Amino acid sequence: MDINEIIEQRIAKLGALSAKNVALYPAKVPIHSAIGRILSNFEEGKQVTLCGRVMANRAHGKVNFMDLRDTTGKIQLYVKRDVVGEEKAAILEQLDIADIICASGELFKTHTGEFTLKVLDFSILSKALRPLPEKWHGLKDVELRYRQRYLDLLSNEDVKKVFLLRAKIIRSIRDFLEKKGFLEVETPMMHDIAGGAAGRPFKTFHNEYSMDLFLRIAPELYLKRLLVGGLDRVYEINRSFRNEGVSTRHNPEFTMLEVYQAYADYEDMINLTQELICHVAKEVMGKEELSYQGKAIDLKTPWNRESFAALVKDKFGIEPQDDADLMLKKIQAKGFARDKSRLSRSQINKIVEDGLEAGIQGNPVFVTDYFSSLCPLAKNKKDNPLISERFELYIAGMEVANAYSELNDPLEQRRRFEEEIKDIAGEEKKTVDNDYLLALEHGMPPAGGLGIGIDRLIMLLADQPSIRDVILFPLLRPPGQEEDKG
């Protein structure tokens, strides 16, 4: 039977139920319990009401055994026709798998020990006109899973567990930071200047003010304005946007944690990062030893450090005093970016980091000693102005966090902004954020700032190979176009 015949049959059942004045999509739902709570505190003989989706329906003479599932769990229903009565027995004939119902009755255990509800009454809450997908676990169409995530969640318990885990991880992060005295804040998602990080923005337009706006690349500059305003410890779990490529590690819309602490530096951020990630792993996963895509990961601290300056000198022959053109020539000599005639500093930084990732596999590694020319918002080291007080954290070869001692000198920051935009041309041309510089002129305390990619952290803890596996609704090409396989 094809899908159209199934839909026609279900619409016919819908009509038959409507003819009997059965309310098929009622607005009011009876007071009910979560199935998981009932199962964890099971009391034989207890009268309960449960709501959920019918996942199986097996008829044996005048008895139907159904599986009812909600977000919290699954329970068996025992529906005896002479108990529910002729009217409800007739409705039972029109029920299909995937219908959503409410059932009231008495709890008992079968002779095999299965938790079961003896149904005394039931009602339909929503009639499903389409069936659940069959053999979903063996489905090879990965794009369809992402595009119809609702079916993926219904049909694959492991997928649902990933997103329940995601919620626990974010809740654990919030609890940790609250106990550390950090205040959760919200900053604008639409900016009049695209700034705070390197990246191509999404552009929009506000009709009332007749002004161009950009979806935020990062909330950094707004969060540091709050440091100026006297909020010494702030964080935001934010949605940010980059109008760039899509891969197993990149989605145009993504979730970041950004944390700023006054009177701190990047060494304090190293300690905070270790403590935060270890706390989350122990609280949510119950351990500090993980496995990611077959790689054993040990989160026990202290984590190792590697020098970016030493790594790029060894791999590319690049020195911190090299200008962008010389860096590009050295990169091209090693077989990278051969078709490029000019790159911005941030693009060069990305190529270099991609070339280094393969050598930073396994356990967490803090990569420090980034070139100052690649870090326009970070302070320089006192003993070497060519090197910044910055780190990036890699776990299993994947960049998970970025932090530095925040530059709070308004004159030096202006000079760097103006130097940075010289490398950018055409549609990507940026302007200096004068309002942020004005804020710095009022005095920003020394501070450490930290950004953690929430999606990537969840990939690691949930052992998922692609960022799309931890985002409920990742951005996809229009139907019919081939998706990126990266």
C-alpha cells in the first residue's frame, strides 16, 4: 500500500469518527501525569491519566495492547472492549499508530512484570493522517532526517537522547556560572556594524529607520560595554550567525557561550575553561574520560599547552613579524591557498589553523602565543609585543574555545580597528565601531573574555560526528539541491 492510499484510509476514519460526533482535535486536555514519573514511582492499583502517542497497537480478540509514549517514557496500555464500552470500542477500531490519545485507568503489572495501564476510558487528542516512517534506523537519507527532524525524534530514541543531553549540558553551564557569580544577560542580535569577530555577516534592512543591519557575528563588543557599565561578571548563551560555508563543524546559525570577567586575564580564562568543561562532563556524563568518534579523550586537568608561534614556524616557516603577503607566500609554498592572490589576516589565520588541526588530536590542548597581528581585540604580551595573550582550546582536533586578555586601551584599539579594515574590501568592508571606542574611553577594567562553541562541545560530549546532529533544525539547501557532504 502506498502512502497516498494510507492517507486516504486515515481520512476516511477521520470522517467516520466525525460522523459519530467524536471531538478529534479538542482544545482542553485532562489533567494527566508524565509517563516517566509514573514508571519511576510505580504503584499497582493507582488510578492515573496519561497522554501520549500510540507507537504500537496489537489486537488479541477483544483486547488491544498498545504502546503509549511521551517525552519521558513508554508504557503498555491494556484496553478491554467490554470494559471501555461499545461506544469507545467503536472508536478503538478507527485508531492508528501515531494517533495521540489520553487514557485513564488503573496501573498493574503483567505476569511478565511489564508496567501496564488497564484502560477504563480514553479519548483521541489528535488524529494523525500520515504514518510514522518504517525502519527509520536503517534509513540512508540523512538529509531527510535533518529536514523532517520531528519524524527523526519520533522514530529514533537515540536522536531524542542527544537533544535531552543538550538541554542538560546548557543547564549545567548556567548553574556553574551562576554559582561563580556571573550574571546572564542578553545583547542585540541585530547590529548596525558587523563586528566583534572575523566573519561575513548576514545583512538585512530596517524599514522604519531606513537603515542596514547585520545579524550578529558575535556579542563580544556589547558584553564588554557592560564591563564598562560596572557589571563585572557577565555571560550570554547566544545565537550568532556567519554567512559562510557549511560543514560537519559549521552551521550558519550557531550557539556560543561568551563569558567576561573584570580584573582577570587569559590565564584566569584557562582555569575557568578547564573547570567549566570538567564540571559539565562530570555532572552530565558522570565521568571525565570520554570517547569521541573512536578517540579516547581524558579531561583530567591540567591540560597541555602548545605554542601557535612554534607550530606555524615549524609547519610553514611563518614568523610573527611577517606581513600578510609574506605569510601567504609561505602558506602557498606548503601547498595551501594556491589560487589566492591576497588574503585578509583572518583568512590567513583560518588556513593556518586548518593546517594545524590534524596535529592537535586527542586530549585537550591550549594553543597559546598567537600573533598579535591576528588578534585585534587582545592584549599583547609585555615581554613580546608580537605575541598576544590569547589561547584557543582544541579537543579531538576540533576548536572548542577561544579566549584572551581583553584589550582595554581605547587609543590602541582604534589603531587596530583602522589597521584591520585596510585588509577588507568590497562588500565585506567594515567600519570602525566608534560607540565601542567611546565606551572604552570611559574606562574598561582589565578583563578576561572566553568564548565556547556550545554546539561543538555537545558534539564531543554526545559523540556526534556532525554539528547537524546536535542542532534541531540545521540550515539546509532548498529541496532538490545536493547538500554539502563536508
